[in-house]
Amino acid sequence: MRIAVLSGKGGTGKTFISVNLAYVIKNAAYLDCDVEEPNGDLYFKGDKIVKQVDVDIPVIDHDACTLCGKCADFCRFNALAIIIDKVRVFSSLCHSCGGCKLVCPVSAITEVKKSIGTIKETEFEGHRVIGGEMNIKEETGVKIIDEIIEISKDILEDVVIDCPPGNGCSVMGSIKNADYCLLVAEPTIFGLHNLKMVYELTQVFEKKVGIVINKASQHKIINDFAESENIEVLLEVPFDKELGLINSNGEIAAKDMKYKHFFEKLADKLLVRKV
């Protein structure tokens, strides 16, 4: 079973839930797809195999170019534009689809490799851990996420996917092959707003969902929303200073018998949903 863990914003406890859930599921793999701010390796420590991730960026042969504009017209992301007497390439906007090269009638476009980040892989107490990290100044890590998902296709065990926060392209890439989406939220007005945002995304992808309420309190704003949408609240993690301290120290809370049952209970509820 492939379980994607999402949140509408950073800081809700998404990685906290992902790490501990993966840890209590026997031999489960953990994928850190939050490539802009990866934190999984703070918990799953160990020597890593590192692989560079490259993308193809167009290069214009200005001597051959006739300024027909077909490449710029084709690019939906405005990565190419005719400015004065040259086609300019804005590499930060390029999605490396290769379409501009295909439509050029005079073969004036070639491609060069550009490094955008890395993928790191390790083993931790029987768990396969795969994560990515964008290089500084890069605009998008979608290609890194795509490669993480591709590498993980040969994993037969259960997989926990720690998705990026929000509802952008990187999140879509993280959940596209997921069997189930677990939405992590805090019981606040802002928490509800962000939960609704990411819930709408999962419904576009027609995913089955459940909710985890982190830092649960007497405020039932998330519970009321879940009831109104017929979404099951699978776990409520209490607001607990000791638990917060364990997490902030980069320790796995599920190793502590006091907290292990939270995540085992969550795992049991999820794994019975296996197709």
C-alpha cells in the first residue's frame, strides 16, 4: 500500500506523522518528496548513496534561428521569448519537455544538462529511505520527485510518501500513484483553511482520504469539517510538550512505548484498507 501524507502548509506535523508511521509498519519504505525542505533524514540517519538529478535545458543556435517564433508559441510556461533580435531562454521557467526542439523547423535548438538537485538513499533498521533535495535557487523540484517515485516502483513493501506542503505541482506528482492520502491538520481556523485546500486537490485525483489531527485540543473545528464531508478522523495526537521535545531533537517518537501505540493504531487502520 502506498500512503501519501499531506498538509496544506508546512509545520503541521506532516513529517512527524510520516516518519513514525513508516517506522511502525514492518519493512515499510519512506519517501521524502518534500524536496525543497527535506527533513526525513534528521530521523532516518545513516550513510547515503547520492545521485545527481539533471534536466534538459534548450540552447539556441542564433546563427541558424530564423526568429519564426514557433518555439515561443509552443511553450506554455513562457520559458522562451523573442526579445529584440534573439530568442531568449529563461531556464528557471523551463519544464524540460523538449517540445521547443521538436517544433523548430530549422533544428536551431539543442539541449544541455543542468543539475537541479540530488536523490539520497539509505537503509534504516530495515526501512528503505529515499529522499531528494533541490539545489539552492531552483524554482521547481518536480523532476526530482518524479525520479523518487520512479525508483520506488520496484518496492513491494508498504510505502509512506512524505509529500511537499500545499497543493502545487510537486504535491500532485507525489500523490499520483498513491493508494490513500492521509491529511494532517491542526485544530485552528488556519489549519481548517489549509486542510480544505489540500482535500480539494485529493478529490480532483479521486483519492481515498483520512485525517490526522495533530496537537489536538478541545477545539473540534477539524472534527466538524470531517463529519460534514464524511471523512474519517483516524488519529488525534494530543498537544504534548514531551512529544514535541522528542520530535524537535530528531528522535523517532514511536521508539518510546508511551507514544508507539498512537502510530500502531494509525497503521492498523490504514493497512486494513489495502486493495
